[in-house]
Amino acid sequence: MNVALVEMEFLIPGARSLKDKRRVMKSIKERLRSRFNCSVAEVDLQEKWGRARLAACVVASEASHASEQIDAIVRFAEGHHEAEMVHAEIEII
């Protein structure tokens, strides 16, 4: 069993309230879950309007597949038009 984890930090320039931020983060989380069948959670910066940190995790039988999935998740999250990814840290366990 291989586990791959990515922590991604985002800037949300259009957020004027926590409600705005949470709407954007909910959209990203739902799209990641449905497209990649991964676990996703907001793990830090919950009370900051313009910033967010998400973690996504996949489990696979082979490390190469887990790594490919995490890379695809990062590319997909980078393309979100309402949030700008500023940092991503990947860990394969």
C-alpha cells in the first residue's frame, strides 16, 4: 500500500469575507473529490479571508500510480480560476 499526500496553499484574491473564501474552497474540494476520488480537507488558515491550505490524499497499490494521481491533482488545482496556488508540498509514504 502506498499513500501520497499533497498540501496546497492558495491565495483567493476575490474573497471579501469568509463566506466568499469557503465558496471557492468548497468548489475546489468537490471538483477534486469527484474527478480524482481522493480525500480532501481544508487543514489550516480557516479564519483567513484571502488564504487557504488544502490537503489531498490518495491510496494506491503502486507508488507510481499514487504519484501520478497527486501530480494530476496539483495540475488540476493550479487551473482553478478563482484561487491561485502559491505552494504545493508532496509526500509519498
